[in-house]
Amino acid sequence: MECKCNPESASQYPNIAFTIEDMEYTIFSNDYILYDTDDGQGNCLVGITYVEGTMYNSSIFGDVFIRKFTTIYDKANNRIGLAVN
């Protein structure tokens, strides 16, 4: 989704919190509102997308999540660890 905005307007959007294994992870609006400063138009993008029509409807947090939380892949023990950056 693309819209007109400026960096100061990000605070008007809600924070997104979700829980994994009893731990709450919060992504603040200034984490997921991305600014396109190259075009000089003041465009911004929402860095989270929704996918429907697959077996499961789901959201994709992608690089928005990875920038906010350190992700550690423990393949030997078949687990993933998360920590705040």
C-alpha cells in the first residue's frame, strides 16, 4: 500500500503486537511505515502485507520484523530464537 506522508505522520498509525510462545513482540509504526525519499513526493509504504487465497490467510512481516528482532536459527535443535535489536 502506498500513500502520501512524512516521517512525522508515522505516529498516527497503531503499533502492532503479537504473541509467540507467551512472549509479546511489538512493531511500532515507525518500524513498518517506510519512506521513499528518492522520489521527492513524500510517498510512504506499509512494510507489511497480507496474503489470502492460499491454504492459510497470513501476513508477511519480512524485513520489517528482521530489522526489529534478531533472529537466530538453530538448525541442530530445530528451533528459532528471537531477541530485540
